[in-house]
Amino acid sequence: MIPNFETFASRPALMKAGAARLAAALEDAIRRHGSACAALSGGSTPEPAYRDLATMPLDWPKITFALVDERFVSPTDTASNQALIQRTLGPAFDAGARLLPMVFTAATVAASADQADATYAPLRIDIALMGMGEDGHTASWFPGSRELGSALDLDNSRTVIAAHAPQAAGAADRLTLTRAALSRAGALMLVITGDDKRAKLESALTQHDAPVSALFNDRLPAPVVMWAP
């Protein structure tokens, strides 16, 4: 049984609830700290939630968005998570929110990851929205990746690392938050859709056969899983 599991009758209902959860976390952080930060995942699944969030009357100049992971591509590339978030949250950025990139101009993905790590290390992430692929990856923690151990190391001093996954869609070279970084987040939400992904998550939590299971650890905030068929 999946802990903290919320079921929605439709994907639009799930997206509206996801946007509301993000907004509530951001508003709470602003009340407590005077500013707020959400780390967001790319992919097509959460796009409607981001569009809904962008229409809300939040105190946008006090809000920073970061990336959970990114492909090592130009920010103008169609595979770029930064491009997707800039597009879907456009009204929020127009109103004063800011986005921290994860890809920097550098000759190698490792050099870009070093710059991203320095940029992201001081962040207080109030909430992170995670997704999951059909293979059970989350963030850019891919099964079989040579960097998976480093990404999942809870004692890793890095916030962002480079990763290489030949099977990854869009680009094999990636940058990703570490599990150690997510252990310092205020809250985690995992948004998935479809019966296949629900079955994959259930298998991962019982068999520990996919990286997504690494989110469910006593040293991390307990993820709220939000699912619709």
C-alpha cells in the first residue's frame, strides 16, 4: 500500500489539486520566512498544474522556482525543462517570480553541474514536485546510471550532480538534485498518472527495484503521492 496516497477522479482534478498544494506551500513559506522556493520537475504530466498555478494571485516577487533536474541542452531547446517551466509559468515570471537555471554555459556537463551546485546549495526548498517515468526513475535518477549511487547517497555534500543515462529521453547527459538535497526540502509531492505508473510505484515500494523508492526514506519528508487514472 502506498503511504500518503491521494486519488483523483480525473487528471484535470489532479492538476488543480497539485497547483493548490504548491500554492499553499509557497504561501506558508512566505508567511514564515518572507520568501519561498519550489523545485519543479519537467515533462508533460505537470504542465497543466503549472499553468493553473501561474493564474493564482500569489506574492510572485517573493517566489523562486528551481529545477529538480535538467537535460544538458540549450535553454531554448525543446527538450529543456527550463524552457517548459518558463512557458507554462509565464504569467508568474511576468509578475516578478524568478527561475534559477540548472544548465550554465560550460564545455561539459560536469562543469555546468559545478556551477549549478554552487547556485543551488544555498536554497531553502520549501516544496519539490517530483514525477516518475515508466522505468521508475525520478529526477534524473535512472536505473543503471553510473552516477545513481552518488545521486542517492544521503551523505553526499552536493546539491546538484551530473548524470549520464543513455536510455533517457531528450538527452543522455543530465543534471539533477541529489537525494541529500531533497532530504532538506520542506515537503515532497509525487505526481503520477495512469494504471501502469501506479503499478510501477507499488512494485518499487515493495521490491525496491526502481530509484523512485529512494524518495520513501525516514530522512526525507514523507512524499504525498497524487494519482489519477
